[in-house]
Amino acid sequence: MVASLAKAPDLARRRFGRALDETGLLCVTLLEGLRRTWDLRQWWGEFVEQCWFLARVTSVPVMLIAVPLGATISLQVGDIARQLGAQSGTGALLTAAMIQQVAPLAAALLVSGVGGSAITSDMGARNIRDELAAMEVMGINPVHRLVTPRLWAASTVSGLLCSVVILAGVVGGYYFNVIQQGVSPGAFFDGATTLLQFSDLVITLFKAWVFGFIAAAVACYMGMNCDYGPVGVGRAVNRAVVVTSIVVFATNYILTMLYQVLFPPRF
């Protein structure tokens, strides 16, 4: 027991050092993938293919999530607002919540959970078949050829999905708040203009764009550095989804805090 307690600090230091090493390698993968962005001829075809794949596998799930999510927020907020005598403000609160927080996070988690899993498994399969090593032998940088198009495809699709989440969530909230709870359509939409600024939409799309980069970078890194064998690929997919969720929520807090300081909310 004493020996185990004595070894605990060393184990914690080794794990912390390993986490720092992996964080550094992840940042290197991201920056190296962005370094040759200007060479469009090398990755444009793969970019279009990845955009189509990510849009195809995430568009329906994102709408199935956004509509009931907007309806749930509308029902909860509308019930509280009715008790306070401010039912006309439900649309404003719903739209503000969807635009400022819900939409970019939902888009990022879907890109990570659906598209990121596929990216990790694809890169992991290439790794265990030694395709990445073969590309290096032929003088082809696998990061420039494979990671760069996936970074830009995930960020582009994430920004588009963010818009779909906002639209679908507001539609779901409109149905339950206006049709079910009897709020006038004018009051539903009029309140949103009092709480929102154009910069809110800009920062939301920017956050979704950044989250797409994070999801693709983590997925590619985990796949390219997975253990050999199907079990290694499965564990890499698991780790990619978990790490992406943690990094996305931490980044969202930082960006939201900076935005609140630079652009104070309007009342």
C-alpha cells in the first residue's frame, strides 16, 4: 500500500506528460494541415468528396435533433414566461439561445460523432494497412494530401449545419409557441431583434467553423496514430469523439467569454 502511494505522483506526472505530448502533436497536425492550404490543386477533389460525404451523413440527423430541441426549449421557456406574464418574449429567448449557443455546439457534436468517427476509422484503416507510410516513401506528405481537405470540409459543413440547426430549431419553436400556446407570430419574431445583434450571427458561424477544424484535426490525429488492429481503430474512434467534445466545450467557453467582453449584450 505504501509503495503504491509512493508511485502515484510518478504515474500522475507520466500521464500529464503524455497528455501534453499528445496535445502538442495534435496542434502540429492541425498547423501542418493548414500550411499547404494555398495548394488547392492537391486537395480540391478530396475536399469536394468529403464535403458531400459529411453533408450526406449529418444533414438529416441535425434536423431531427434541432426541431425537437427548439420545441422543447420553446415549451419550457413558454410555460415559465406565461406564469410571469411575458409570453411574448419566448421567441426572443428561443432564437437567442439557438443562435448563440445551441446551434454551433449541435453542429460540432454531429460533425464529430458522425463525420469524425468515419474520418478516424478511415485514417486508422489507412494506418494499419501502412498506406500512410507508403505515401511518405513515395514523397507524398499524408497530412497535406489527406488531412488538409478534411479540415476544410469539416469546417465548411459545420458552418452550413449551424445555419440548418438555427432554422430547424426556430421552426420547431414557432410551431409549439405560436400554434400550440397561442402567441402571435409578430410577437414571436419581434422580440428576437431586441436581444440579437448581427455580430451574434457572425460569432456563431465563426465558432461552428472553428469547431469543425477541431473535430477534423482530432479525428485525423487519432486515426493516424492509432494502435494496429481493429481494436486499435475502435479505441481511436472512441477517444476522438470524447476528446473533441471536451475541446469543443472548452473552446466554446473561451470564445463566448471573449465575445461578451468585446461585444457586451444589448438589453
